[in-house]
Amino acid sequence: MDSAELHATVAAWYRENARVLPWREPTASPWAVMVSEFMLQQTPVARVLPVWEAWMARWPTPAALAAEPPGEAVRAWGRLGYPRRALRLHAAATAIRADHGGRVPDDHAALLALPGVGAYTAAAVASFAFGRRHAVLDTNVRRVLARALSGSQYPLNAATAAERALAEQLLPHLEGPANAPAGAPDAPVTAAEWAVASMELGALVCTARSPRCADCPLADACAWTRAGRPAHDGPPRRGQSYAGTDRQARGRLLAVLRDADGPVPQARLDEAWGEPVQRARALDGLVADGLVEPLDDGLYQLPTGVPAANPTP
């Protein structure tokens, strides 16, 4: 299967099977796309949807978010996990307001220069919000390419230069309109559509643990399937158990602060996590990450974005 046929096959499947998601709608703003990309990192769509909807209702523009303290972003992030993403999104919104007139930039380099925006997010926003031609290489896309083209059950833990070069080579030459809906059955495949279609295929069919090969449009041409689906690369990595970890302790402490109307005394945090050594370590980590601000008299609060007063010499 050559690249043109690969694009057409995956795009045709996507046009028939794509999930209806609000950040994919033609009316979705570039900011809506950016917020979804921050939230979807390591988090399933089902958990993201209600938080994204509440977020966009409260902060429909970057300027709206930047006008509030970063602690409000942490509060609204709720239980999505990895709350530093909320701080990074707030920082990106602040930079967009200050440096780009409140509009998400459509240039890849400008996106990459925003706080908290890495190579994947810059490519995804440029592609999905503006129709630009960039390789969007997330875990789902990497898995599809590893199986269909390389015959490997799983890609390596981190993307390699060879993978990135292959993804660039596979890009259709066409750019597309910003955030366009799926095209007609015979419409040419743009780079942006190929990016979202290959990602959706990995998310819904070519999954990590239970791939639905019988439903895959690439089944007849897939190198891994044709080789008998060898399991020579080992299973996907499993995350550590959540119960009893520092991450759970951090979550419990942060939940107390999110639910509070103002600063919280140490005693309330002590009640949230009983083991004192782990609690202290978790609290120190939250402070170091900028997610919690210590105040005088043993009080703590979500970050306000106001610089601390200089200590007296």
C-alpha cells in the first residue's frame, strides 16, 4: 500500500467512524482546540469532556483565563490529574494575551514558544486548529505506524528520529481549512485530516491492549497482522498502583485546597493524609511545583500569581 492509498483508506474510515467531539466542530475556536490538547494528555476523552465544557463556558478565550489567578485554573482542573498542566495552560494564556493580542497564534514556531507547549502540542494545535501541515505524533499514531508499517506490536517508549522522519515522509502535501469537518468520501486527504484520522484509528481500533484487527481498515496491509501479530516487543508498560502513593497524597491535599474558599490551616491538611512523613513530602512537592502557596501562620492556598514579598534583609 503506497502512502496515497494509506491516506485514503484511513481517511475514509475516519469519515465514517469519527467520534463527535466539541473541539473537532467547525465552530470550535483555536483556543478550544488548545485547551483540549492540554487536557487530553494522559487522560481519556470521557474524563476530559465535562471539565473541558465547564472550562470553555467559564473561560472562552485566553484573555478570560489570564485575567484570573492561576489557582483558579488549578481549582477548575478538578480531578483530571497532573494538575501542573493547569498552571502551564494558564501561563500559555497569559503569554497569548500579552504577546499575541489574545489570539492563539497560527504559526508553529510561535506556538512552540508558548509556556507549556511542546513539540506535540504545537503540531497538534497548528494542525487541528489551523489546518497546517505538521506531523502530529502521539502514542496512538506511533502505535498505528509501528504495527501497520514496521510490523512491531508497540513503538519504543520514546519517539525516535527515524519515527519522526517517517511521519514527515507520510504527510499528505495538502493543507486544509482551519478545524474543517470530515470531507466528502472522495475529497482529497489533507495533512490535518490524516493526523486526526490516524490518531482516531489508534484510539478506537488499533488500541494498546485489545486491538480490534477485524475492524481495522488496514488489516489486509498491516505488517504486524500479516506476520501473525508477534508479541516480541513486550506488553505496554503499566503505571504504578495509585493507592498509597505520593501522587495520591498530593491529590488529597490539593483537593482540600480546591474545595476551600480561602487559605487552609495545616491541621486540615493533616486530616486529609495521616502519614506525616509522606504528607510533608507531598506538600513540599506541591509547593515546589507552584501548585500551592505557603502563607504565614501555617496557612496554605492555591497560587495567586502575586509575587511573594521580598524577605527583609
